[in-house]
Amino acid sequence: MKETLNKLLKIDRRWLFLLLTFSILIPIIKPIGISSKSISSGVQDTYNFIEKLPEGSTIILSMDYDPSTAPELHPQSAAILKHAFKKNLKVIIMTFLAGSGGLIDEHIRNIPQQYGKEYGKDYVVLPYMPNVLAALTQMSSDIYAIYDKDKDDKILKNFEMMKKIKNYKDISAVIDITGTALLDSWIVFVGDKYGVPVMGGVTAISQVGYGPYLQKKQLKGLIGGMKGAAEYERLISEPGKGTSGIDALNIAHLLVILFIIFSNIVLLILKLS
């Protein structure tokens, strides 16, 4: 028995790495949904707010992140977009980050078609705008004074869904998914100043800093990191990259813990024998 245990301790580590690789790949290919059944209050509040919006309401989804934070934030914006389309809401997609263009294109290539949504009727995409404060301020009076055309250089007000939209009074909610401090601008210059309900999605490391906004109800809801994305996917019954990412992390962590426990048990047995 002692000889067998020694052989186990000397097993080629490449086999362990291979096992770890498969434990990560499997849930990424096929989400399992083994994450905690609890839903954080910020995610639940975001879901509840969007769920209660009347059909046909118009929301703004601002995707203010680039590929560096996309693993955490891209599943969040996908989940919000899916929920909005399931509820038959109209969505204005926009960004203040030049690096988000490809990520927005990925969403509009894949998600609207799943729900039979048409461009111009159910959603539009605004062009990248570098001047944040000018855009947020101008949209309070006339959105077309700063966004006269969409991302494809077509006249914005000619689209069916935009014919009844002029300013923030016609917007039911703003959801800013961001890896920057832009959510603060939406809260201060749009939520507080014009009374537009603002919700957000941020990276896990930034989540704690928005606690005061939630307590003061300046934020109506907040999605934090990949875990928050997985929770939102569970609420809308649409497992995606958030769920698969959390599954992969959970399984990998569990496997590493089992390796540690097993090796320590074997060492203890050898020491006592």
C-alpha cells in the first residue's frame, strides 16, 4: 500500500493539468448551472424593474466597456438585451467607448434574431460619442441635436421606434454596463438631475463602491461581475457565458481543493505508516 501511495504522489502533473483543462472546458461548452441559488439584491432589483416596465417602453442600454473587461460585462449586457426583447421593450444601444464597437456588433448579429426583432422597429444603435457630458446634457432636451444619425449614418428620427422619442421624458430606464466610471455620470447627470431610473453593471472589483448609490436609491439596481451575469441569466432562464464562466470557476476551484485534500491525506497516511 505504501508503494501505491508513493506512486500516486509522483503522478505526472500533466495528467492533473489535463483533468483541470477538461473541468473548465466542459461547462464553457455546455453550461451546467451549478452556481449558488441565491440572487443578490442588486441583480434582483434590476430584473424586477425591467420586468415591470410596460410593453413597448423604450430603454437605453449603454455598453461602455472594451475587450479588457468583456469577460465580466459582455454576459451582463447580453442578459439585459435578451430580457428587454422578451418583454417587447424598445432598446437604444449606445456607447462612449471607442473600443466597444465590435462588442456591440456581436450582440446585434446574434441576439435580436433569436427574438424576431427588427432594426429600427425594436432597437437602434447610436454612433460612438466621445463627449460624454455634452451628450448626456443635450439628450435632456433633444436627442436629435447630438444624435441625428445612427451608426450606419441613417437619419435617426426616421426609424419607427424613434418617432415618439425626443428626450429623457420618453425613456423609461437607463442601464449602463461599464468597466469605467461612466456609471457615475449617468447617475449624477441623468438619474439625479432628470429623474430617469438608472441601473448599472460593473466589474466585481468595482461593485462595492456603488453601495452608497444603491442605499440612497440613486441606483435602482446593480449587476456585479460574472457572478451577477450568471444570476441574471438564471432569472430570465437563459444560461449563457455568465453561467458557463461561473461553472468553470467553481469546478476548477473544487478540483484544486480535492487535489490538496487528497495529497495531504496521502502524506498523513505515509507519515503514520
